[in-house]
Amino acid sequence: MSNYDVVIVGAGCVGSFTAFYASKYNLSVCLLESKAEPAMGTTNANSGIVHAGHNTAKNTLKAKLVDRGNALITDLADKLNFGFKQCGELVVARSEAEYDKLEEMRLYSASIGVPIEQWDEQKIRAEEPNLHQNIKKALFAPTAGVVNPYELTVAAVNSAVKNGAKLVCNCKVSNIVKQNAGYLLQTNKGEFKAKVVVNCAGLYADEIAKMVDPSSPITIIPRKGEEFILDKDYQGLVKRVIFPLPTGTSKGTLVIPTVDGTIMVGPTAEVVQNKEDRATSSEGMNKVFGMVQQLVPMINPGMVISSFAGCRAVDVSEDFVINQKDGFINAAGMQSPGLTASPAIGQVLVEEMLKNFANTTEKTNWTYAPLHKKFNNMDLKGKEEFATSDCNHTKIICSCEMVTEADVQNAITDGAVTLDGVKTRTRAGMGRCQGGFCSSRIVEILADRTGLTEQQITKRGDQTALSVGKIGNNSSTSVFQGVKEYIPIPTAQSKPVTLSKNENMNQILSSCEADIIIVGAGPAGLAAGLSAVTQDKSKKVLILERAERSGGILLQCIHGGFGLKRFGKELTGPEYSEMLTDQCVDAGANIVLNAYVTQINKLEHGYTVTCVVQGLGLRQFTSKALVSAVGCRERTRHGVRIQGTRPSGLYTAGLGQAMINLNGQLPGKKIVILGSGDIGLIMARRCTLEGANVIGVYELLPRCSGLERNVAQCLTDFNIPLHLSKTVVEVKGKDRVEAVIMAEVDPVTLRPDMTKTETIECDCLLLSVGLIPQTKLTVQAGGLLHDKTRNPIVDSYKRITETSFACGNCLQVHDLADDAAEEGEIAGFVAVEALKHDTPSEKVPVTQSKDILFTVPQSLYVAEKTLIQQKISMRVAKPFGKIVMKAFYGDVEVGKEEVEEAVPAEMIHVKIDQDTLSKSYKQDQSKQIELRVEVIPEEHHESANQNEKVLTCIVCPRGCKIHVKVNESNEIEEIKGNSCPRGEKYARQEHIEPFRVFSSTVDVQGSAIMKRLPVKLSKPVPRSKLIQVADAIKQIQVTAPIRMGQVVSKNILGLCDIVACCSVE
């Protein structure tokens, strides 16, 4: 049993500030929290507004404490280093009918001494030009602001703990017994005895109160609020918190410029029965945006990147409840403005507490425990100092929010032990990709600091494990013994990680100057570097890559299908990456790893590229030409408007791929995959081979989005069903995914029919719902985005300006790495040429017919001779049979491509006859004609033949349609349609028994940067043996060093060897 003077129940903002102020006295204080960390209840899910008193009901505790709390937060922000911005609140009248109420608010504010300004239409338009034109009167409260509620709370807790208070998390109070000298609290963590108990249990304050006094009138009614967060592209849309006139039960639906720059809209105000109801809904979204568009019309649901919901702890009195009896103090009903008032409430509760300790004195050595400052919040000089003092400030973990590894380490030092704990302290995972890139690395860091295994790391505490187990035979667990100390290492004691055989590398790093800088070392960036140095060996070419290995996303794409165009053979992603990296370095390009570009500035003659580099700190490189090859990101649940809860087990397919292939963690046992693109299909096979049950692949469209080759290998081979015209509309599950709600989709409108839904039980949902080019750096370099696709606008040279280029998946999402690399080759080649001399400038724009989704480039050169063979890449908007894709200049055909079967999943390329285009352009007197691409369907009639079957060849990504004619004895008589001898061999084998190859990963020991080694089968095995071979591979463990192509296990099951797909030191 633990004995304390004071036990506080609940580590939300109120309980934490109670502990904060109580720790100033010579009292033993214990703070109990039922969740894994402080601020994981209502404090975790609110609007984060620091209110002024102008919109608080008079003669209430709320009115008494709100301005006092406002002043305390303003004072404490710098002392505790939590995010706070005093931007003010603007209360607007949406029509003349509200003018009288607005005036009443002004008079009330004046009567209680709250600063308030009256704004007319001219002032409103000048200060907030994006507000609705109907808004012509408003009141501005300058003392209001916004705060980071998690940081506010954690900073208060940390200061309390530093000054002697005890924090016990994952501690749920089950009963409280009154004793002669205090109270006995019974919990799952044992018994606690206290002279005074302070009930700050938020939504459960009524239940805690009734443990001591069953007749307590405190009754908490959960009132749920849904909030929606917009993309950072809309930062600055409003500068102040925008309020409508408040209603009786709510302050209304607001537009909130958060401390960290994003715009948040909401909340709703819905009374619910379940205190743990944190699900968003389509109804809530529609309501919020319907109201918000009355304030800022341009805001729409398509801007949303994240959403959440939380329940306010509303007492039936609609006011704060603070009372004391026999040393038991209640603090209940802390709804808005509870966050604002929390420091003041803490002071009041401590005043009540001290009535029970007559002789208690204040501590003389009490000190603040401010949170660590974050890299992204610093100015350029501050970033430079951070990057110098700690080499981990040069390693960017979350590129969306520019969170460094040191930020993550400091968050753990500040108390984070879960993924959500790191997220709320650093913003890692709060950006556009919603943790798709950074989550795996954060889990690794948490495991290292806590001494737990990766499968023991949770999203937000018990029952929220991120994976369901370790792949392979090593599934040990550890006992948490506390967090290891983090000791920063100065950057001067580390070294830059480079790949170079060129003597000019040291010169580039010392002078910070290069002729051409390429951002990104994936297929496009590597090919650009190779092309540039091959074109001119004297050019100083620098490739900056944010990861610790080159290769980009292909490092986790261990499946085959890469390299047929470039290398003439089928490779896995890691093999392709290593071979292209070797070519690039051997040719003379210079690659710097762990180098993250934070900003690009266009100069009069060139570019400044600001980046943080391991071993160097913050650097500003200059270059004459720039190539952006930073790839793409995955669309998240919000991009397809999936509502519901936010449990563990909901991942993008790419994150699931990284969990399995890079970290050996299985994301689920019963998996639903949404999206039938190639990555969704490939993940269905990958999860199955690692022991998961893939319930099905579901697709919103009435057709499959992936290649038939992958449907055959990844679904048909394993009897995984493909469901078309169905989509997930809601996720169920408090801690982990428990089920998804699937709706049928109208094949014409593509809208889900909410009257036709089914519940599918599962523990994991993988989203393969599209990829989005990363365009931020392209825009910084001077590029423009296409109005429809939002992709960079380029000409056929991949130019976005005269000397800057975009290529690969940051320009358009490719089916094949070879196509991305080809774009990189063009960009690198033209970049060198552009530095030598002027290149042709006369161009014509490219347009397309309605049957084509988009075309790239947006313009073509019309000179007789061009630097490259010009071509147009495009995707059809719907499936066709045999077509001819034609390009016309006026009525003149200037290019065509015959396609046997055209589907949106496959890119089509039309080569341009430059001679014809140039001549046609010269003959055009107006020079106003556009080049137009059209789909010409061909009549195609083929009689059905029961003795003939059509196979989609899976030997290579070409996917040839092979016609196999058999006789009455089922013997093959004829094979046609294959483009290579391997296709005929495949068809003959498929007719008897299908043989397949696949890739996997195995545990590797002795490597500092790799935990799993990608491997593949040396030759095909019978389809019926795939699972057995996969199970045998799980038992393999290898030790570095290993070379690509090395056999790591011979004659497995007597069927094949297992071969390494990359080198590891």
C-alpha cells in the first residue's frame, strides 16, 4: 500500500494543473491516470482554444475562472514551453438578425472588463478577406488564443513530477473507501491511501464521486464533438479563431488556426450514451462543413487530412462543479472553457486541499520543467544550433511535419511511451501521410528507449498493440523497467554518410556548391544523376537523400516485376535499387544520405537548397540546376472519407508493407484490404504468405485497378476474393480494429449506398487507395501545379522552369520504376544541356479527349530537332478493348500507339513524329492550334471457342494475352500471342500445374541499418507448395555481411535455393 497526503484521480488538464500547484507545497502528492499517459482523454480531443470571457454565461464558475485561466496560460507558456498563440477570437454576425445579439455580447464584455473591439465590414475584409461576404459585423477579443492542449498538460505534469509528485499511469480506480484518517483507493495497480482525494476524472467524475457518496448529484452527460483538420496548404486561410454567435449548448462550429499552423474546423455537439464514443461520422462531417461554409465558403471536405472526436464532460448544471466534503474534493463538469480555466481550477482545488493541511508550507526549491523545444519551431539560426548540438536533429523522421529523431527522443524523455504519445508531443504522424512514413521508425526508437520489443509498443496503451506479432521464430517479450537516458551526440562527433567515387565530393561538401542538385535517390533521382554525369563528367552532381539508404520506396518493394526495360531482366525492388545505385556512383555522381531538404529558394541564377545533413548539420547548398525526384505519398482514410474510430490496426498498404518487409511485424491476423491497385494485390499475397487470413480485397470501382498479372499471382493463387463496387465507409473498434462497415457502390456515381451495408469482422484494415505526388519542393523551385490533377506542369523535357525539373512519382505516379527512371534520365540530360547553351523554347500545349484521365507533359517542343524523343504519357479514363491512341496537331496525325487492351491501371505512351509535328507547326499561320490526344476504339469481334483459353502472362509486367488452343483430349495444339519464348513456356506449364516465384524477408544479425534481408526463390516452385516454402523461409536467420545474389539457404524443401536480394554490411 502506498500512502500520500493527496491523491488526484485523473491526469487531464485539470488534474495535471492540480498536481502542478500542489507540488509547490510540502505535501506528498500522487496523480493517478487510467490511460497510458496524461492527456489521453477529453484533453486529447478538443478545440485547443484559450477563450476570453466574452462568451461565457454570467454568474457562473466558468465566468469566474475563464479569464483567470487565460492570464495564467499566457504567463506559463514561455516558462513551460508549450505551444500557445494569442491570435484572438472573432465573433461574427452572419446576418442582420444577429446584430442585436452581437451588441449584447459587446455590452456584457465591457461590463466585466474583457477587452473587445467592434469591427465593421471594411475592417473584416481587410483583416479576414476569406470570410463570407454576408459577414459585415464582428467582435474581436484580442486576449483569446490557441494552445496545444497535450503540451500544456504534459508540461504541468512534468513540473509536478520534477518537484516530487508521483505519476502512476494505466491505473484505474475501482473503489474508494472512507476511513478515519482519509481514504483508501483500490486500483488495478494496488491500494493507495490518502488524507485528501481530488476527483478530476473528467467523463468519469460522477462515477468516482458516487464511490464515496452514492447520493452525489454530479451527473456527467457526454457531449461528443467531431473536429476536422485541413491540409497545411491552407495555412493562413484565417488568422484568428472565427466564431459564430454561440448557441445555448455550444459555442458553435468554428474555424480555428491551430498553434502548429493547420486549420481545424468543428466541433459538433451531440449528446451520446457511451463516454468512450470517439467515432467521427458522415453526418458530423456534413453538419460541420455546412456550418463552416457560412463562415469561410471556400473550405470544403476535400481539404481534410485528419479528423477526431472527443466527449466533453458536461454536468447537468451546465457549469463547473467544485465542492469538498471531509477531504474529498470534486472537480466535475469541466466542459468548455475547461481547458482555458484549468490552471485557475487547479489553483482553486489546491486552495480547497490546503484547508485540510493547516501547517503546510511552500517549497523553497520548486522549479519549472519546461518541455524540450522542437526543431521545426526554431528559426534558421535556431535550427543551425540544434543541428550542431545534436546529430539526431539532422535526421528527419517525419518529413510532413519536419520532426527530427532528436525531437522523438526528447518526447520520450518528456514522458512519451506510446506512438500517440510521441505524436502529440512532436506532431510526427499528424501531417499529410498520417504516419505512413514515420511510424515504423518511431516504434524502433520507442522499443530501444523502453527496452520493450517492437511488438510490445502500442498506439495508446493496453490493447492497442500496433502489430499482432513478430514474423519468424523469434517472438520474445520484455518487461518494462523504465526509460533509458538519452544522451545527445554533437554533430561534430558524427560523419556524413556518402556514396561516391568522385574526387569532387569533398569539394562539394566543403564549398556547398554543385552544378546540379537532385533531391531524392529513388529510381528517378538515381537515373537523373547517372544521366547527368554520363553526359558531362566535369559537372558536379549532388544527390541528396533523406533516408539512410538509397533506392527510395523500392527498398521495401521486395516483389518482382522491376527492371525489364532498363536491365533486361526481372528484378525485385531492392535488387533494382542496388544495381542503379552502383551504376550512378560508378559513373561519378555523388550521393549524400541522411540529408533532408527543408527549403528551396529560387535565385536569379540558380537555387539555394537548405538541408540538414548527418555529420554536417544545417547547410545551404547552391546549384545552377535542380531536379526534384522526391516521389509520392499514400492517400489515407480521409482521402476516401472513411469515418469511425481511430484504433490500431488501420494502416496504409505501404506502412503495412514496411512493417512486414523491413521490421518483421505482422499488422493483423484477419485483414481486409481496400483498393485493388497493385500494392493492394501484392500485400494480399504478402500477408497470406506470412500467415494472415486475408478476408478479401475490396474495390470502389466496378473494375480492378491493378494488373491482371497480379490478380492471378496474388489473389487467384490463394483463393482470395476480389469484391468490386464495394467500399469501407466506417471503422469499428475502440482499441483495435474490430470490424469495418462495407457499402455497395453505385457503378455510375461511385457513391456508397448506405442502405446496402454489411459488417465484416477483422482486426486490420489496409488501405491501397491511391498515391499522391509530393509537390512541395517543386512549387518552391518555381513550378506550377495543374488545376485538375494538382501535379506539376512540365514540358517534354520535364522542365518546370528553365533550369529546374520534376521527374518520377513526384511528377506522376508510375506503374513501372523503369518509366520513373526514364523521366529522371531526361531531366538529368536536359539539365546538363541547359547549363551549356540555350535550348529550343517554342512549344505547343497538349490537350486530351474526355476518354483520357490526364496527359504528361503539358507541352511539346516544335523544333525540327529536339534533345530527346518526345512522347506523351497518359491513362485512359475507363477500360477499352483494342484501341489506337492518336496525337493530332490540327488534323494532322503526329503520333500513334496501338494498344491491345487499354485499362486505367496501365500507362500508355505515344511517341511523337517530330518531323511531322515541326512541319505542321511551320505551316500553321495562327500558331494557336493545340496538340490533341484521342482514343480511337477498334471494332473487335471474336467468336467464343470452348477449346481456347486466354491467359494473362505473369512472367513479366508486359502481361501478354496468350491464346492457348487445346484439343478434345485437353492437349495443347497452338499457342499464340506471347512476345517472348518464356511466355510459351509459362503457358505450357500453366496448363499442367502453375509454378510461381515470390520474395520474402528473413532476420539478419550484425547490421546497423537492416533488420530484415529481402530474399527470393532461385527458381519457380509448384503453386501448391508456396505456403510450405514461405513457412520454411521464416525459420532462416542470416548474419552480415551478405552480398546481393548470395545463396543464404540451399535446396529448401528440395525445391529451390533462397537468394539475397541486396547487400548488407
